[in-house]
Amino acid sequence: MCAALIPSRLNRVLMFRAMAWRATLILLCSLSLAARAAERYGTDLNGHPIEQIAPAGTKAVVLFFAASDCPIANRYIPEIQRLDREFTPQAVHFWWVYPNPADTTAVVRRHDEQFDIHADEVLDTEQRLTRMAHVAMTPEVAVFLSTAAGLREVYRGRIDDRYLALGQERPAATQHDLETALRAVLANHPVPKPGGPVVGCSIVPRTSP
């Protein structure tokens, strides 16, 4: 009788181990999916997730936080396009980030057509980039150094000193803070802090569904 019990107990042990192994696999898969989701920085205009903002060979990443309905952000489009043309060949990657909930794919596409924008764009659907860069305004910029250990923020603030306050604008900028920061990065020099506050529009917080 005891001998008859051995196979039964063995089967139960084997079944328990199989169930435990299956549960472990499910847990590992769930953790892997969660990790992949956490790595996503938003979506492009085709709805595809963006999981990498610093392609291989990138020295620095610039995040330009824009809003289709912010007049000051729109006034800076030519300047960002100029800097993009100048610094992209020097391993600086520019992203136009749209953090406001109202800036949907359709809205941003119309905005691109209106202002002739041809750039790498991110819909910051969960405002992860907004939090990562610690920004609160448009047009605000953040510069990250791309290192073996990951991205490290080295500059955050205004693009230049063109705007003194809302409704107060110089004919032309006298201090080009973002350009100065990028030149310092490329020269491996300390990056100066911005010379004044960002003037623009507050980023609209996203509400949970």
C-alpha cells in the first residue's frame, strides 16, 4: 500500500513544481512587459511608441517642449530649426515634445503644415518626458548628455533672452542660452545655467482617465 502511495505523491510534487514554474514564467513576462512600458517616452505621430531618444552615436539630446497654441513657442520655431540644422551634424539629436493633452496627432499634423515643421516629434502622452526634464513651460528646453550610464540632464531653461516677460520682447536676442549650452557640451566644458526665467505658456497637466 505504501508503495502505491509513492507515485501519487511524486505526481503531486511534480504537478506543484510545474505550476510554480508556470507562475514564475508569467511573473517574469509581466515584469518584462512592465519594464518595456516604463521605457517608452511617448508616441510618434503614427501612434508608435518611442523607446529610444538617444540613437547610437548621440552626444547630446535636446528636448524642445512646444505647444501648438502657445504664440511664444511658435515664435521660436525658426530658432529651433536653425539650431537643429547647425548641431545635428555634431551628434546632437533634437526632439520636439508636445506635452499638452489638446495637442493630439491631428492637431500637431496641422501645426506642422502651418509652420513647415519637419522634425522628430513626440506626443508626451503620459508626460514622462515632462517629468524627466523637470519642465513646466513651453517653450522650455532641456539638454541631456548621452553617457554609458544613461541620460544626464545638463541644462534646463530658456532658449535665449528674447522675451523679458509676457508682452515684453526684444527686437533680437542678446544671450543665446541654448546655443551656448550646446557649444559647452560639445567642447566638454561646464554648461552655464540659463541667464533668466522661461517666458511662455504653462504646460497643462494630464488627468488620469
